[in-house]
Amino acid sequence: MRFLIPLLGLLTLVGPGTASAQSRAIVDASAPTDISVTIYRDPDRWVGEELERDNPQGFAMISETRTVTLPPGESTIRFEGVAEGMVGVSAIVTGLPGGTIEKNRNAELLSPAALVNGALGNRVTITRTNPATGEALSEQAIVRTRADGGLVLQTSQGYEAVRCSGLPEKLSFASVPAGLSAKPVFSVDTSSPSGGTYEVMLTYLSWGFDWQANYVGTLGDTMDGDELSMQLMSWLTLVNDNGQSFDDAKLQIVAGRLNIETDFEALADPPVARGLRLTCYPFGNTSAGAPIHVPPPPPGAPEPLMDASLIVVTGSRARKESFESASPVSVVTAEEENLGDLKLFRVPDRVDVSARGMKQVAFLNKEAVEARFLYTARCTPYNWIDDIDVPMPADVLLVTKNEDDKGLGIAMPQGALNLFELTSRGPMLAATSQLRDYARGQDVELELGESAQVFSRCARIAENPVEEISDAWIEMRAELTNANPHPVMVRLELGSTGEWQARFSRHRVFVKNGARMAEVEIPANDRVEYAWRLRSSLRD
């Protein structure tokens, strides 16, 4: 096989790794026969923070099953096509009869610079085409310089700098130097006394992955007061920023915040593909002795570089429209498992985790989730009720419980929620919210914004400032109005538990999220007043 390089610009591929001892045989492992990808969410991305599509900060654990045939004695096994974000120190190879002696991450990929360096002192073919006649003349040449500056060849005419003859040129390499690959390579040294064929598993961590959940809720067309039923679906959006695809893979995602003490991005150290920059020095050739005039490029022409047109590596990149389509790429339902304090969702069908791609997988579809609207009003003794001229709108919560009886009963990873309401013109967006991670059995309360129907004036009755009456019970009052054609429940936030005690006649005071609260009902199209007392917990 011959490799042709038209000298037009700069190529970016990848090159050789650590040289193996000459006494060891070089063995290429087969392509993966089975792949498992477990994606961990970016631990520093909080609720409501967007997933970084172009620079994902999560990582993945990748397990590849491959076959190797080892000769007797020591050998070096090359695993070609690992993720470029591979954390080499995390790699484990199991199934080898003699275990692992040494591990190496190849640092360079096949590229014009790597080809030139690998051919140093060896013969290549240079072909020049006369633009006037179209005649192509080829001759043998010896590479005399590395790819650190101008490329100098020794030909029958003497020493010549490539790209300085004034004629279109290309180089032909009879073979790729040993150890060079267009794909990232990981290698291990091992020993097998008798040799043989073995099935091995390579497991490693890789940088450049992430995932997030997105929820779609659709309210039912009937409601019983503030009680409602809704359909809830969730999609997992997966991102792989590596240049390698993991096709037909077993896919798992891990939910929850994992404590990470290691900088995986710094440890990944991906291999590099170095381009070849050509300069016209020295000019001409040593036998002629006179420089050859090279016409300057036309204005605005780029500096001559050896570029990716020299060796073409093709790939498929998903269109952006598919990332933002209302229809997901694949529709399967993930199964929940415990992983210590974390949750693991296992996708039952195999999935293609594409290079530089994004994928959506359905993992939750609940047809009838029972929920209710709950209105909240914050009351503080630091405000005097007569100073509140305009009633404040109450906040609206969508409330349910993550249990089977309510139609849920599955761990819910953090993510964004779009809530739709059915109308005569089809579903209409009613609200958006953000979910934190919810475990089974937890109360789910989603903020939907301010109400246009429920309002409150809520503060202390006495004009005296709180500081003057801090040792006594403070009289509080809430004036609540409801313009809905049905009764509503309002949760009054009475004060923080560390700061206030509360007495509320005929109503239960409970503690939630560090505050004392009570829930009261307001009839349809009505106005109601409620009174209670607070006393400082910090009094002497």
C-alpha cells in the first residue's frame, strides 16, 4: 500500500506511543466485541445549570471486551480505538494469563509530521507535475530532516527543500512507520508462557462525557379543585465529546452527586496530531548552486501549510437539528438500580454513543401522576401589615410524593421541567421549573411562579418594631384572597425554626426546609383572615 501526500498544507492525525522493547512481539487486540459505557454527570453542575455540549465536564467508565492471540513469551498488546479522553492510569486489563507488566498511552497519532519523522533517513517518492504540459515525473528521495521546520530531501539533484521548486509536488510513503495509528492507542506489556487466544476486558475512565434529564409534564383535561392528574415523561440527554464512537453499547447513567478529588481532565492527556509546516529554505538545490525563484502567493492567500487534505479521515457528525428535535433519537425505558447512595439507570436496549454527538433516551413515562397545586405566602414579623398597601401574589407549587400510590415511585434525577396544559388549541406551555434529585418516598415540590388568582397581606399587627417587643408574643395576621372558582390551600411560612416559636390556633404548625409553616384553606372567590402568634427563640 502506498500513502500519497499532495503538498498543499497541514495534516492533523495522531502518532506513536512508547516504544516497545525489541524482544517483545507486537500484538494488536481485535476490535471490541462488546462495549459497556457508564456515564457520570458533571459533579459541579448544579440544578438549573446548562449542560456544556461543546465542553462536557462529566466522565464515563468504559469496558471493552476484545480478543488477543499471544505468542509464547513477552509481548506488547495494542488496543486501538480507545477514547481520546482516556485516563491512562485508571486502565485495568483482565483476562491475561500473565497479568500486566507495564501500561503505556501512545502520545502521538498518525499525521504528516509523524509520517516524515518516521521516514527519517529512508526513501520516499516525490512527484512533480509540470503545469504547462501536465507531465508528472517521479523520483526516489531520502528524508534528511525531521518535521520541525523546512522539509529537506536528498535527490539525484542534491539537497532540496520541499515546496520550493515552484512546481506542484506530492510525497508518496511506501508504508506507515511502525506504531503509528490514526486512532488513539493504549498498550500493555504482558507475558504468556505457552501463548494462546484469550478474551480480555479493558476498563478505563474517560473524560469528555455528560448527561442531564429533561422532563415534560402534561396536565390532564379535568381537575378536581387543585387536585390533578398529569402525564410525566423524562428524557436523558447524553453527550460524548470524544472523537470515538461506542456503537451497540450497553449504556448506564449514574445519578447523584459523586465526590471527585481527582482532576480527570488533566490526567486524560489526549494524544496529539502534529501538522507539518513547510518553509522554502534552503532554496534551490546544492548541485545547481543558484536559488530558484518562487513566485509569491496572490494577496490574501494563506501561508503554505500541509493540511488535512493530505490524508483524509472522514467521519459522520450528527446534524444540530436532530439534537433539538421534538422527537428523540431512540425510545427505550431505563431500569433503576441502587449504587450505594447513588442511583444507576440501566438502558435495556443497546445504544450507539456517537463521536462528537448527543443522544436522547427516554427513561421515565408515567401516565397518571397524582399531584396538586399549593400556594405559598411568606410572612415576617419584621413587616408591619399597614405598611403593605398592595397585596402580594402567592407563589404556586406543583406538589406530589415520589411513591407508587401517587403514580411515581422511581428516583428522579435533577433536570428541567416543561409543564403543558391542554387547551382547545392543543397543549400550551403553562410553566417551567427545575428539579433537584428526588429519591423514592420524598415530597416533590416544584416552583411554577407567581399566582394571578391568589394574593396575601401578611405581617405583624402591632406598629412597634420587633426589637421593642422581642420578649413577648407578637400578634400576626394574614389577609388572603382567592379569585379561583374552587377552594385553594395556602402554605404560610411563619418564620425560621432557629429564630421563632409559633402558636396557631386550630392549625398544625410543622417544620419544612428550616422554617415553621402552616397550611390554611381559602374558599372559592373569597377573602379570609388568619391570626397566630410568634415569639423569639433567641430571647434572654
